[in-house]
Amino acid sequence: MTKLDFMIQVFEPKLTRKDRKAVLSAVKNNLISGTSPLINEFENKLAESFDRKYAVALSNGTVALEMSLRLLNLKEEDEVILPSFTIISCLAAVLRAGAKPVFCDVSLDSWNMTLDNVIEVTTEKTKAVLMVHTYGLTAEASEIEMFCKDNNIFLVEDSAEAHGQVYQNRKCGSFGDVSTLSFYANKHITTGEGGAVLTDNKNFYETLKQMINLDFKEPNRFNHDNFYWNYRMSSLQAALGISQIKNLNNVINLKMKQGQFYNYLFKNHENFVKTPLLLNNQTSNHFWVYGLVLNSKINREILKKFLSSKNIEVRDFFWPLHLQKALNSKFHLDHLNNSEYIGKQGIYLPIGSHINKKLQNFISEMVLEGCSHQII
């Protein structure tokens, strides 16, 4: 096989018959708004699944990040530490909360922030750490949480890419003052769009409920104390989410098997690519995506064009936040070497229920062939 007769996507969502049945049942019973009993049911199942007291479902993961940071009442000179190697919604949330972003580097092995990375940029103005779990492994969650507690620093945990992940026998989503989730179509639990905030703080929970629902409250529902937002999730999404939670372990188990098989296929090709760790700090990689870091001699754009000619879609890694064109130049840093290197040389490959071992073999062969064209 020299070329596929169809384009294989990096990811394709798959809904089960039970998923469809759950959504159709909600439609049949007219449970479609953002205030039906299905929302409460979904929130309760999320809190239980992620070992939290409270969960608030809302419209997407970016909003979840923004609302979490707004809970902290940050001021203009308050600093929020976040990894440079992550999605831009994390940076946007810090800026929209009115705080100052401070970027730390990440581990070249796990692609996530470590305690040392955080300590290196902590100052007297540090008010919060936004800890992100990226691409299937985790940040040093327990260590960072303890550091924040000891130094009176808020910890916000972004677990958008870590549904079902565990760090040192604790579930991701249970660390820090608040945690956030995304339920975008490519997540292990999806509602199409959607997100959630998790917390053990009752005051945070009650405030969040007001913040995402236009500050409606009794007895005078339409006399508001605050200019809040409508960030509600619909009950159709909640119905899908309830069904999706039940299938979480199956999704993870499949992707772990696929990630391990990719690693086997790329074994002994370190001259071309660096494969992701299977295990880091006793945490197994859940392979939200399957990423490769290319040898510095490999031109990523040339390889991508070659793979596209074979009908294989690949995606770039996140581009470092401190190098974003949209960012005010006063925040730019000279160098965060690891974030810059993996941001420049990283790609991720198709993974999920739409591919099988035969396709994985073909994809890996084409990646290696494309690399070999550049390194003779």
C-alpha cells in the first residue's frame, strides 16, 4: 500500500447506540434547556466521577477556565503561572481575568510542567498557578498542589485532556481549589461542545451557579446584583455526557493500546523521532493524542506535506504561548527552550476508534519514509 484511498483524520468522534438513545430520550421528554433535571444529574455524576463535592456544567472548556480564574478576584498586578506549552485558551482566561500571565517551561520528557518549572518563576506577586495536563501525561500535580498550599497560592487544575487520568492514586480533576474540564468532540468524554468546573468549595460552587446563569435569583429574579453571563449547557448535551461517562474506561483502554502499539512501531528509530513516555511518575500515558517529537534535522512542514500526499492527516503541537502573535510584547520572554523545541518539532498522529493496527502500520511506515527522505 503506497497511498490510502481516503483521508485518515487525526480524530473522528464516535457515538454509541446508547449515546444516541440518551439524547433521543431527552428530546422525547422535552428536556432540552439548560435548567432541566438532566443538568443536575450530569453535574452529580461528574462530581462523583472526579472525586469532587461539586460540579458546574457550562458551555465549553474555555469558559470553564475563565470562570475559575474570575472566582479568585485577581488584580492587574497579580501573577498567574501557566505552562507556555499548552492551548491558547489558558492564556486567554488569565488575561480576561485581569491578571498577569507568567510562563514557565515544561519537561522535555512529559511535555508538562514540573514543580521545579513552577518554582523557577514564582515571585511575591504569584497569586495562582494554572496547572495543565497535556496530551496524555500529567503535571507533577501532588507536588505542585503542596507547594501552592504552603505558599498561600491558588491552584487551578486544567484537566481538559485528562479525563480518567490518575496521578499518585488521585484522580486528575481533584487537585487544587478548582479544576476544569472540556467536553469538546475530541475529548474522552464529549458533549460536542461543553465544559465543567469542579470544586470542593461550596462558596465557589454557589457563585459559579450565579455567574453562568445571568445572576438570576429569588425572590426578585429580574433585579440583578451583577452583570454576569449566560454560559449554560443544554440538557441535550448533558444527556450525551451522562452516557459518555459510562464508556470512559473503554475509550481510555483502546487509546492506551494504540499508543503502546505506535511506540512499538517506532522503536529503534530514535534517529528520526522521539516517542512519548508510556509511564511517568507512576502515571500511565492515556494518549489523549499520540505525539512524536521529530529529530532537529527533520523539517516538519516537508514531512506534513509528504504525509498529506498519502492521505494521512497530522497536526502540529501547540505553539508556545510566550511566542503568540496576539500577545502584548511586554509579556514575551527570550527563551523557554523545551516549549520552543517541542512546539517546533512536535506532531501528533491519528488515534482512536476510527483506525486499526493495519492503518497504524501504514501511518508509521509513511512517517519513517518521510523522515528518511530528509536524513540519508
